[in-house]
Amino acid sequence: NAGVTQTPKFQVLKTGQSMTLQCAQDMNHNSMYWYRQDPGMGLRLIYYSASEGTTDKGEVPNGYNVSRLNKREFSLRLESAAPSQTSVYFCASSAGPRGFSDTQYFGPGTRLTVL
Amino acid sequence: EDQVTQSPEALRLQEGESSSLNCSYTVSGLRGLFWYRQDPGKGPEFLFTLYSAGEEKEKERLKATLTKKESFLHITAPKPEDSATYLCAVRYNNNDMRFGAGTRLTVKP
């Protein structure tokens, strides 16, 4: 039982390049989330998927797209990377739907640098 | 504006020196307050969920409490392995979620 896994662990991009961050969970959770974490700031929600087949914008969605490939996998795509997207990206999952008792479990993160 | 503020930003303790971390929030319709622990280079690890004022939860040397405006994470006789960043998050309204910036705790032997 690996929980939430993310690939890659580290990535360096040049401005304008594209890439996809992968996330998978093996807890049979319905809901999945993508956050970014920047120094001195709390985790900020980029996109979430309350259930398979649905996605919704979070607090900071600009410059990102997501795909809920199936119940296990939720990917985050940067179409044209910008230095402002340098951050640590975390994927999380919860049993869902997004009820008030919904605890989120996090992956180990992807450290992205955009030059 | 909906906010979650954690204080202090950083806290250095001697082993065995008890203290408290604060998480204050200004959101309407609180649905749950979460505490997480985050070690360097890792993802947040779930500790507690609190739902209503007056509620308390404990785990080893940690005890979390909740009032209508804030939550405290009390650390009793901390050990060096308790060193980490502690995050709080609140779920409110239509299941919006907001995290605080965290308190970085260092416990010296």
C-alpha cells in the first residue's frame, strides 16, 4: 500500500517548455487534489477532482490543466512553463466526496524549477 | 477576507520544554480544522481533525484544541524527533480549504 505517489521527484524546465506531473493513489479514494507550496505561504489549491470524470478549479488554476485519467490517477500539465511556476507541487487524495469530514493524504511532492 | 494565520513562524525549544503553536482563522462556516506535520522534503502527514469548539484530541506528546476563533497544538516534553513544520488547515463554507503558512519547530537535545 504505497498511498499517494508522484513522479517525477525533481524537474528543471526552461521557460516555455511543457510537462506533465503524474499522481496515483492506491487507497480507492474518490477525490484528488493538486496543490503548490511556496516559501512563506500556505499550500494553495490548483485544481481538484471530486470524483472520476469531474475536475474543478481551485484558488490558483491559471497556467495549469488537469486530467483525471481514472479513479487512481490525476495529472497536472503545465503547457508553457513560467518562472512564477517554480514551486513544490503536492498531490493529495481523500475518500470523498468533499465532505466536511474529508481528510486529505498527501504525496511526497515534485520540486519544479523553471529557468 | 478568509484567512488562516499560524504563529509563531518559527519556534526553538529545548528537549522537554513544553509549548504551544497557534492557528487563528477568520472564515465563516467552519466545517473542520486539520493539523498536519511536514518533514523537510516530504509531504504533509495528517495528525488531527477538530470539528467543534471545545473539542480536544491527543496523540503521544501532541494535543490539539479548538475554540471559535483559533486552535492550539500543545507539545508536552518535546523530543528532537518532534522537529518539523506544523501546518493547520480549515475547511469552510462549500468545502473550501485554506492552509496556514506553518510553524517551523526545532527541538534541541
